[in-house]
Amino acid sequence: MQIKIIYDKESTSSKLLAGWGVSYLVDGHILFDAGEKFQPLFKNMKNMSVGINDLDTAVISHDHWDHTGGLWELLKRRAGIKVYVCPGFGDEFKNRIKELGGELVEADGITRIDADVYTTGEIAGEYKGLSMPEQSLVVKTGRGISVMTGCSHPGILKILGKIKEGFPGEKIYSVFGGFHLNDKGEDFIEKVVEGFREMGVEKVGASHCSGDKAEELFRNKYKNDFIDVKAGMTIEL
């Protein structure tokens, strides 16, 4: 299965825009998060030969501007998209999706989206002392489970633990996206890296809000199995 990195903090080409937030295209038709704004999202989609009409599903990890910014214009231009959210998202957010013609789906627990594609459903998280529910995306292939994260506000190890509980006996092949370790010290990050190794994670792509130190420590530990996530690249799972 292919994952196209539509938007992240770095890009593979000057023709592609980079910035804060993430947006990943799964299997050609499922958009995981929508970046910070529609304009750079749309430009990158166009330059990567991804049409708006190719999309039929969007999964929003959490209600932060850098993950939802491109959603609203997308819904205006592509009515009827099915949008998976956490039940804990605010009513204003949910109502806006419905007002723009989106099909709202609230994912409480592990929910099948498509063949071999699942959301974890809502996992309780926190940001600046406030509740921040979040979901991650799970893809199953012959290599094992791959996990895409928005910001990992619940804690990346907590997320992976929930996934292992929900998919017993499955090995975790890869994990990439935002790990929200940019405000953590080196000792804390080293424990997270060790947690990945203990869970048997084979490949890692720490991007977005993971922070330079986390990227360095994961890269040093995983070497050739570190995924340097950038807009414009395609990841084969």
C-alpha cells in the first residue's frame, strides 16, 4: 500500500510547500489530516497528481489548526466526503463538517475505514492542561501494522500500547508522523526510543512536532530504518 506525504515541515522539492502540520494520503483516496491551510495543501496535491475528486474519506487526528486548516475548503469543493473524528471534538467542529456537506463519523474505538485501514478511535490526551482527544491511523499489510500519528498528545507509547491491545499478535512495522517530543528532555526521549525498540517497531519516521532532538536520537538508533518524512515522497508499506 502506498502513503503519499502531501504536507509536512520539509519537502523533497522547491515545487512543493512545507510548513507546520501534516497531511498524508493513504491508498489514493483517504486523507489523514489536512495541514495548516488549504492553499499549500491543494498546491502540493496538484503537483503530486492528486485530484480533489480522488478523495472520499478524511480522518482528522485532533482539533488543532495545523491539522484541520485545509479541511473546510476541501469540503466546499468535494461535498459528501466521509470525515472521521473523535467523539470528544467540539460541537462547533462537528456541525461545521455537516453544514459543508461532509458525512460525519465519530470513532469511539478501533474502527475499520477501508480494507486494512483503521482508526484507533479516540484516545484521551492533554495539551497545555486541557483535554485533547486524538486518533491515529493504522494500516495492515503483509509486513505488519503501520501507524500514522498527528501529534501524539496522548503520548506516543500510550498510542502504540493501545494499538497492540487492539491488534493482538500483530507486529508493528512502521510508525511515522508527529510524536510531540519537541518540549521533552533527552532522558525522556531516550526512554521513548527504547520503548519503540521493546515493542519491536521496525521503522520510524519522527516528523512534524517530534523535535530535532527526537529526530536525532531515533535516527541514531534506527539508522537505515529511519524514515526521513518529507512532502513529496511516497512510502511503500
